[in-house]
Amino acid sequence: MLIDSNVSKRPPLIVEVVGPAGAGKTTILSALNRHRQSIRPIYGFRRKRYIPFYAGHALLLLPFLMRRGLAGKWPAWQEINRMIRLKAMHPIVKRLLAEDGTVTVLDQGPVYTLSVLAGFGSESTRDPAFIKWWEQALRAWADTLDLIVWLDAPDSVLLERIHTREKQHCVKDKSDREAMDFLMRFRTVYKQVMDKLAAEHQGPALLCYDTSQQSLAHIVGDTLAALDMNTENGGGS
């Protein structure tokens, strides 16, 4: 379901598929690539070729981290990794586009990283200096990210999918009540981040699907149609 009027602003070359565990993100990414070879799914940014980007942005982030440390608000190591990743992804994706212009579909990209930092971080992420840094990163991605595909399903469906697959997830060891509370918090945080991205000038368009109600063929066809429509409208990131 297309719900953002900005969808016609430019051809979407950078897309992120987001949603809670069990929503079907990997299935959608794989299906998009099968239907169109020009769509490149990226499931992570761990290739050796990306090491210089991470190293460079770690050095750029060091003065900020030192100031936070002196103020007694040093982020957790996992948060530092995500901060570096959030910044390094930007030039990596830009380089991929410059190389071949292929539509790049991300899993656990900037929307994921911004959301985890904003909603599941330590107390240091509540600090005004960190919030300012986070908002600057969000604005940079709002100007780069073209389309967000949000996948979801009722809690009962998600929990059944999570418990019947081998992949580990934090809610597997929780009670149903705890798991549903987690999913509610997850949705709230992601919605806030996606709303902030969409509110920015040149912010990304948004497609939303319930994977328990809408078929894989429908979701893939609708997403491909959105890509085609924006390509026909011209422009670029």
C-alpha cells in the first residue's frame, strides 16, 4: 500500500526493507532480486572492501567519543559500532550507486540502525549531544534513502514464525506477554524514526504491508511498480 505522496519525487535507487522479526524481510529481498536482476539486495556491510570506510569513520568519530567519555557519558561498545556503521554505510552505498546505478535494497540499513540507537540504547543515547549527532545522521539519510518498505503481521503470526525457525531472536526466551511488549515497543520506535525521515525535505517514500494478509506476489509486484513509477518520473538521489 503506497501511503506517501513523495513517492513520485525521484527514482528510488536506495531502498530499505524493515519490520519486526518474522515479518518476511529476507523472503521479500530474495524475491525482488529473483524478479529483477538489476535489484541488488545487501544483507550486511561486512565485506573486506568496506574496512577502509569503517576505519575512516571510526577516526572521524573519535573526537566526539572522547568528549562524551570526558563527560562521563561514553556509549556502550555496541553503540559505538552502530554509530560507525551508520556513518560508513553512507559513502558505501553512494559508491555502489556510482559504480553501476543498480537499485540497492538494504536489510538492517540506516532505518534499522537509527531505530536501535534511538529506542534500545543505553542512557548515554539520551544525552543532548548524542541526540544532536543522531539527528544529523538522520537528516543525511533522509536525503539519500528513497524508499522504505515496512513489513509487519499480527503478534501471534510473528511469534509463531519466530519460534518455528532456527534463527535466534531475543523474544524466543520470553513469555508471550514480554514478547508482545517488545514488539509494541519495536513498532513505536520504528514509526517515530520513519515519521522523522518522511518529514524531512526530500525524505523517503513509504510502502506498508501486512504479510499475513498480502501475498508475496502482491508485495513484490507493488514494490516493483513503485520503482518503475519513480524511474519514469526522472530525477535521482
